[in-house]
Amino acid sequence: MKIKEGFRLRTICGENIVVGEGLSQVNFNKMIVLNDSAAFLFGEVQGREFTAETLAELLEGRYEVDHETALRDSRIIVDKWKDAGIAQ
């Protein structure tokens, strides 16, 4: 999967927010706010293909977390990104 074109991560008032650049990406009904871990992952995979396994490996490399926990959390993030329409 990949982050859809036109989405960028911005820090606004201390919050990590995914914004759509271009009118086709604009949806004023919701705002996508990422915690620091999700923002780290977003930045690492933007512009390249990734899987939940890729995200898990990134989490393991940055945080003291076991593979099972990292993979479970990565699958949750992938599902949330798909539901939000920012990954496909």
C-alpha cells in the first residue's frame, strides 16, 4: 500500500495533522490528527510502498517494543489510514 498523493504531514499548534493539498483532497468534515508514533511512521513511508510488517519493523527500530505488539499496532494504524482515505 501507499500514502495517497496530495496528503502531507504538518505540525500545527503542536499537533501532527495530515492535510490534503489540492481541492480533490479537501474534506472539511474530519481532521486527521496523528500521535507522535503514527506521525513518525507516516513520514517514513510517505512516497513509498509499505505493509503493516514494514511499519512494525520501523516501530521496533525506534521504540523498545516486541515484534508482536509492533505488528498488532501497525495493523491498527493501516486500517485507520485506509478508513480515513489517506492510504490505499
